[in-house]
Amino acid sequence: MHKQSSKPDFAQNALRVVEITTGEPLKPKAKNAAAVALGRLGGLKGGPMRKKLLTDVRLSEIAQKAAIARWAKAKGVRIDVQGS
């Protein structure tokens, strides 16, 4: 994952200009409740299923990589944790 830029996104900036020009905030489109429920159901199944399929060694590697990334972020150090 790349580091978030301090500059606002072009699309966000354009939206802000439109909102200021019209004088009212634009409302985001409502999400389809059925699609949201279906996505959540898949997410609830997917995580535990992936964990069940991983070996203990691979699970440990993933956890170590995540811990290294968290500590580096806390210290303000940029590291490359892609791959594997």
C-alpha cells in the first residue's frame, strides 16, 4: 500500500468546488442494501476460510510481516513489504 499524499485528490477537490459553487453538499448515492449484505456475507466467510487453508508457518509469516509494517509506520520509517 502506498503512503497517502498530503495533497487532496483531484476528484475530491473537484467535488469541493462544485459544492462551493452550488452552495449545497452533493449527496452520495445510496448503497444497495442487498449487495451490501451479500458482500458482508462473503467477507464473513472468506476470512475464516482463508485462515483454515493457510499453514501455521505461512500464517506466522503473514503476521510477522504485518507487525514489522505496523512498527515501521509507528516509527515513521518507510519499508517495502510487498511480495510473498
